[in-house]
Amino acid sequence: MKKSVIILSIALTSLAGQVKAQFVTIDPANIATSIANTASEIIQTSATVSNVITNWKEVQKVYNQAKDYYDALKAVHNLVRDAKKVRDAILLTGEIGDIYVNSFQKMLSDTNYSFEELSAISSGYTFLLLEGANMLQEIREVVNVNGLSMTDAERMTIVNTVYDKLLRHRNLVQYYTRKHIQVSYVRASRSNDTAKFFELYGNSEEKYW
């Protein structure tokens, strides 16, 4: 039992000893929160889309730091099943951040949206990102709980439950993204300007939305 608990703890603290030392102190829940808060601050303090684009480099900086962490985490394969499930839950949170940063960055260059619409879309992403971080926090609390108060089986039941919730949440973020990009497509079609749309988001074969 104690061995499994230790393995889970290691997994949640960047899989210490298996991932490079610089990632050990990173809290994956805080990564999502940092991206969301940085983006929210930029939107709230910017008066135009041009201002947001100029300041978006700050979000990109946080995202790039997080990407290094997630890439290192993906490279770890020699894990027992329980630790792998924790890692995969963390990576789902990373996917949510990836969808937000990359998709919204494209939307900032899309003239089919107004500044007010982009602000609203960003607020929705922020909410979804913070929800994902809160779900991940549930795993941290379970893994770090005193070993005498919860069995390994009870811990893994909660880990599996949170993983399933994060998987559905990731799918929700994908749906949220597709719906907003489809609005742009409709507007581009009405103005007979789909060429720019496909250049930005990809054609019918390449599209991720």
C-alpha cells in the first residue's frame, strides 16, 4: 500500500526522479490557473484587439513554459498503471490549455469577430481552464492525504473519477472551440471570404475544429 501511495505522490509532483529536475517544483494545477489569469488580465486591460495581440506574448510565455513541462511528462513511459493514470489526468489539463492558447491566438487574427465577442470567448475559456485546474486539485488532495485515512483503492477510485471528468471537460473545450470557429465560418461564407478562413484554420481535410 505505502509503495503505491509513494508512486502516486511522485507522479503528481512531476514524477520526480523520472523527469528533469527543473520540472519537479511545478504544480500542474497552477499552470492552468496562471494561463487563465494572465489571459484574463490582458483582455480586461486592453481596449482593442491590437492591444490584445501585442500583449498576448505574455500568455505565450506562460504557455511555452508549461509546454516544456508537459512534453517532458509525455516522454515518461516506464510507469505503473496507477501513476500513469495520474500523469494522463495532468496531461488532459495540458491539452485544455493547448486548445485555448492556440485556438484563441488564431481567433485574434480573425476579422469575423468583434473585440467584445473575443472578450466573451476568452472569458469562457478562462472559466473552463479554471474548472479543469480545480478538478486536478482534487487528485492532489487525494494523493497527499494521510495514508491512514484512505486506502489505495479509495484513492484510485477518486483518481479514475477525476480523470473521467477531465476527459469530458477536455471534450467540452473542444466543442466550445468548434462552435465559435463555426460562427466565423458562417460569417466568412456570407461575405464570400472563406479563403482567409481556411488559411487561418485549415481546409475541410486539415481542419482541427
